[in-house]
Amino acid sequence: MIYWVLFLGLFFINIKYRKNGIYFLKPGFYLFCTASFISIVNLVSIAELFMRVSFILLIFGFILAVKEYRRST
Amino acid sequence: MKKIILSILILAAVLVSILFKERYIFGTAEDGLIFYNISNYFHQAEFTWMEYPGLGSPSLSLIAAKPTYFLLSSLQQMGIPGFLLQAITLWFLLSSAGIAVYLLVLELFPKAEGKYVLLAVLFYWFNPISIVDVWNRFLLNYIFFFALLPVISFFFIKGLKTGKFFWAFILNIILIFYSYALSYVAFSILLWIWLFLITLFYVLFDKSLKSMISSFKYFLLTLILFIMVNCWWILPLANLNFLGGTNNTTQVFMKQNNLGTLQALSEKMGHLTDVFKLINASFLAPDSLGWVKYYYSVPLFAMQYVFVGIILYFVIKFRKDPTVLFLGSLFFTSFFLTKGNSPPFGEIYNFIFKNILILQVFRNPFEKFGFLLSLCAALFFAPSVYELSKRLQNKMHAFYYLLLFIVVSSLGLPLYTSLAFTNKFPPTNDYSIGYKVKVPSYYKDADNWLSNKGSNFRYIGFPLKDEGITYKWEKGYSGVELQVALFSTSGIIHKTSVPFFNQIIPEIESLLMSDNDFTSFANSLNVRYFILRNDIDYILRDMTSPGILEKRLTERAQKGEVKKVAIFGQVSIWENLKWRDNTFYAIKQTEDSLPLIGYEKINPTKYIVHLTNVNAPFLLFFSELYNKGWKASSENRDEINNHSRVNIYGNGWQINRKGDFDIVIEFAPQKWMDLGVKVSFGSYVLILGFLLYCLVFRRRSIV
């Protein structure tokens, strides 16, 4: 449920501030790198949490990138 | 381009040569030992009803493997050894997968340099999903699907990009070489989910409405052609599962707790930290072999994250490129499906899984959707490394060769060292054995001996327990029972979950060990011989000792019930002295005498029963496993409707007619197969004719 709330939160942030996909893709990527590092040092449950948030940011950013492409053509 | 394709062919040949240098057949798990005796497997797929294992069952989707079995069994009958056929098959699949990945990357990213594209090929062959789910599982239909996926994707995307419907025809013609993959229904469904996703995302990045409509038309044409050319297995399968609903096993599968299984498997394998590494988390267990522990070690994990990190970096960097967005959509969707119903957003997977019954075949999402993820990652890998190398400028070559070294030396290591073909179960945990199998020659002698006795009986194999078995041979075997590979005669050799049959099996050994009449019971199953095998690891499999069983058989021999009639190495054959052919027999219902019964077997799905001196009503018993698909009709094609299950497992028909007459017993779905074969053959002729027309007249507008 918390992930749906996060996704909706991102959705409303985007409506209010009209951010581009890159604003979500980049943090998603950095979070992925951080989660990878945490996973390697064997803090698996924290890494998994980071990875989930990273996944949501990447998906959301990617959807925005698709929208931007469609709007530009 | 030619150089790279030649390199792929040579690399695949080298890999296969390393694996088969000792000239042994490979076999394990659910596949058994197909290449030992392909003809026997061909017979299973030849008709809609297979007489073994057990008391018979519908062939179902196995029919789709018929062309592959036919080709391979013909080659084996020409004298080509099984190991060579297996090597050639694997070489063909590895090569075609590699070439298709290469062409696909060039189709999507035409500017990518050849040597970088080769990296994508190696990544597809060696990535952890392929190593575990394809090579270590070593199921032939999985390996076929591994090759089919990039091949079909290439032709399909080519058609979408050019807008030429010609490619839909080519795609469906080529499909017959990979039809073995479709013998597993989940792969047929997965293939169409994949092609639908490709169409959907392609359309999403299309500019004009006209080409969008054209893309959907192309998808529909491909689907229609697919159904037409595959009618030979789609029609009987649809008849068995949906139209007539005569398949008892499918009904059992649908009633199973698939949601519980999905939940458990997603919890185990759906962690994002594992899926991002393309790692099957369930493969590592405390008792795993040494190489598995190395494969799941920190340096390898770090490397996997780097690979996926490079891909993500590329997607973010080139997020305005329609090809990147198209492939990225497929990548993230595959990712989402592979993790199953694990968070985040697992509820979506759950909802679809619960509401679309046919999708219950995806109760192990990592195993199925992992194929899609593996392909997407491989396709992204080459351009990602290329672009990153360009950014590194003068260190470009060093970076490429470093990655090439890592992919080959670390990811590919289990494949070319044959470690991927080992498992934790003995004897496959012995690195010198693994999945290599050498069947002792006495099995061929025993099979020939049994075949010479006719085909109107069954045998029971002892010791008899579950489907899994371990043979203690020079190069031993661990996997499902090898009944189909070892014997051409139908027999009962292991337990299964097949309804009705599963009620009988647990009784067999206990009846043999008891003082009760065993031969009458054996007769009711039409069992003429008992095969006792002393080369089974019965302790490991928790089975009854062959010594105890032999002692009991000897006691029954002293009573005149059975007789030891042949010994072949570690296998002895005992005859049921009270046996009579019980394929068909009459069950008395009145005091009147029973009719005389004779029969002709046309094929496993059709029998003609000759009845003489019928004076009173009786019940006609047929000893194949009960299935609603079995139909009885008189000479003038009038169906005898009162079909029922008799004697726990068999088919019975109430016969009320008097006099001398014939009855035809048929397995009804076979008619659908016969019709399907005609439709498929006609479709192939039409498609080939169309392609010939295109090539001869060089219709560039079409091609």
C-alpha cells in the first residue's frame, strides 16, 4: 500500500510542479546504485527497500519520458 | 556482418564440442533422456493419445513436438548417434539464438559496432537467467524457447518497422523448426504476450494513425497465420481442454492452489535486489554445489549490478530516442512481470492472475518471464557498453575488452566448464558425471525381448515409487523415470498425479508383499510381465529394496503365480502365468454366456472390436485410462452413449445389442488432430506458394 501512496505522491508532485522525467530518473538511478552497494555489504532488507523506491522512481520517470516524447512529436 | 555471424557459428560449435567431447548423451529432470531413443518420444507425440506412461493419457501439447521428434528420430534411425544429434540440436539452437540477437541489435541500433553486438550475444548466452533457467534446468523445450524468442522477435520487429506483411509469413514458416518450444503451453501464451507487448509499445511511439492501424493488422495477421499453421496441435488441445473438456489432468491443475504457489515463489524469487541482478534466488541453497556458491558470491553480484547499472544509465541518457523508449518499455514491463506479485505493485499481477484462468500457468513468474528480461537486457547491453565506451574515449578498447573478459570468464564459466550441467542430487553432483548418462547395453536387450512378445500387454517395473529416480550406472542418471526412453512397451513404473491411475499405483507394491491374490490384480491392469531393476539407488529414493521384492517374487514363483523368464544384466523379467489379453473383455450382467471378443488395433486412438455370439446385455471393458474422449460407435456410426468408468480406471460401455457385430472405439480428439493436420498442411503450402511468388517475381513492394 505504501508504494501506491508513494506513486500517487509522485503523481501529484508532477501535477503541481510539472517536472520532467529526468527529475525522477536520476534519483532513481542514484538510489539503485546506493541499494546495490548496500546489498553487496549484505544489508539485504534495507537494500530491498531502497531498490523498491528506486524502481518506482525509475518507472515513474520513464512514463514521463514517454509522455514527453509523445508530446514532442 | 558475415565475420560476426561466422564467429557466432564457430563459438557455438566450440561450446558444444567441449560439452560433448566424451560422447555421452545429456539428460536430467523432467526431460528424461530424449536423445537415447527419440522414436519412443515420437510415438508419444504422434497421436492425441499416448499409451504410456502408466495406463495412457492424452498427449496434449506434446503433439507440438511432433515435427522435431520426427526429424530427429528419422536421423537416429539412419544411424546417427544420440549424443551427436543432441550436440547438433544444441548447436543449432545456440547459433540461431546468437545470430537472432545479433541481427535484432543491429535492427534496433544500426550504428552499434559489430564487436559490441557480439557482447550482446555472449550476454544472452551466459547471463545468470540463461545459466540457471536454461542450461542448468536443461529442459529441451526451455532451450528451444530460449532460441525461439530472439528469432521470432527479429522477424516480428522487422515486419513492424518495414510495414511489410511478408515478414509475418516468413516468421510462421520458420516457427516449425522451433515448434518443440510450444509443447509447453505456457511458452505459447508467453510468446503471444511478448508479441502483443512489442506491438503495443511500437504503436505507442508511432507517429501516424495509419501506421498504428497497420501495426495492429500485422499483429493480427501473424496471429491468424500462427493459428492456421499450428492447427495440428492447437485444435486437439483446444478440444481436450475447452471444447470437450475431456482432460482430467488439466481440471486437476486448475483446481490446485496456484495462487499459494505464486505467492511462495514470488516471495522467494521476486526480491528486486535479485531481479535487478537477473539472479534466480531459489537456486542457491545451503547444500548447493561449490560453483553455485561462487556464482552467487559478492564479486559476481557486484558485476551484475554494474551490468544493469550500465543499461539504466543508457536508458536515462538516451531517453528521448524512440528505440530506447520502445525497448525500455519492454525492459521495465519484463522486469515487472518477472518479480511476480512481490511489492511494489504486485497487486496488479495478482489481479490478472486470479481473473484470467489461463494465466495460472505463470505461477512461477521468474522462470517464465525471466526469458523476456534476459532478452531485453542482452539487447540493451551492446549499445549501452558502446555509448559508455565512447564517453571514455581513449580508454574505449580497454573498457570493451574488460567487459568481454568478465562476461566470458565469469558469466560463461559454468557453461564451457560443464559446471552448469551438474546439480546437488547424486550422481549429478559428481563433476565428472553431471548430466552425462551412459545407459547400460542390457536395457536395449531387455527392451528388444519385451517388444518381441507383442504389444497387447503392460508390465510393472519394480521398485515402484514416485516419478523421480536415480540410476547407479557408470554415468548415472537422476531425474524423472526413464520409462519412455528405455522401453517401447507400455508399462507402469512410477506414481503420477493422473486421476484414477493415482488411486491404483499405491496399491501395487503392498499387494505384491501381501498374501492376497496379486496376479488377478495384475490381470485387471493387463500386466503380463514384472521387471525388477537392481541398478536403482533405492536407498536415496526411499524405495523398497530390490532384494526384498525379488524374495517375494520368488515365493510367488514357488506358488506357480509367476516365473522368472529372462535376465539382462541388472534387470530380471518375471512373467504373470495367469495373464490373458485384457485389452477388451466382457463383464457379465446376466446368467447368459459371455460373447467372444476379438479386436484390431488401428493405432493408439482407434480400435475395432469384433463381438460374436452376443446373447444378452453385457458391459464392454476397455483397459486404457478412463477419459470422456473415448467414444464407442457401431458400424453405422451410431454412438453408444452409456460410457462410464469401470474397475477404478478403465472405460466401460453397456452393450444391449444381440448377434455378431463390430464396435469402433475411438479417442475423439484425434479427429480434430487429423483435421488440424490438413489445415496446417494447406496453410504451409499457401504460405510457401506466396513466398515463392514474392521471390520469383521480386515483388519489392511486398518484400
